[in-house]
Amino acid sequence: MIAIGGDHSALELKAEIMAHLKKRGEVFEDFGTHTRESCDYPDIAKAVCGAILEGRCDRGILICGTGIGISIAANRFRGIRAALCSDCFSAQATREHNDANVLVMGARVIGPGLACQITDTWLDTPFSEEDRHINRLKKLEANVSE
Ligand code: RB5
């Protein structure tokens, strides 16, 4: 189950990605926003990350204008590893190396064709399971400030 969400600037790109996910036969839930009215990306990140951390969804896709604000928001949740990707190389690497559980894209940065290719790469690439990467993920979890 994939949780997907984006702010008002991501409405069109989110629709394109959802149509693409449907074509792939993926099961997903849309956490909004559903209108063009201005909204706050931290709220969308919270809804998607909450669904993952509660175990209702396995991974997530988040979109805002640049992808930056919503990735900062997502990475504040312990256990979320959100990766902002604008190319397929990064999408592959962040699955293999970081076991990224949230893919982030910028609706004002990339077009729908590339966004769908990045989504495919990210969904189809497994975590490498290599010790060095597992060790680094453990360190990420341990690096929490009070
Ligand atoms: C909204 O205008 C815009 O600030 C937001 O989508 C995002 O780009 C923030 O990082």
C-alpha cells in the first residue's frame, strides 16, 4: 500500500502519478490535498508519514513545488527516510543505499514523464541489504537530538 500526498502546487503531478500507479496495478491511498486552495506542506507530510509509521501504508510519495519543504517536513518523523529525487540514478541509489521509504519530487522542477520514470525506478529497486548500508541506517536512527 502506497500513501501519496502533495500540496496545492502538486495537484496535477499527483494526479498523473496516481494514474500511473493505477496502470501499474499498485494499491494506493490519496492523502490530499484535493483542491487548488493553498495549504501547508507539513500537514500533508504528517498525514502520509503517519500512515507509514502506523503501518497502514508501506511507503509513501510526497510532492510539493520544489520538493524541499515537504522532504524537510517528512524527515522530521523518526523512521521516515524521505529522498528528494529529480533523476532515476538518485531514485535507484536511495533505495539501494538508504532504503528510502518516502519518495519526494518537486512539481515545479520536473515534468510528469520523468516523475513517472523516477517513481518506477524507486518502486522497482530493492534495498541492497549490504552490511555497510544497514550499519549507516542504524546510525541514522541513533542520531536523534533531544
Ligand atoms: C508552495 O507555494 C511552495 O512553497 C511549496 O510547494 C514548496 O515548494 C515548499 O518547499
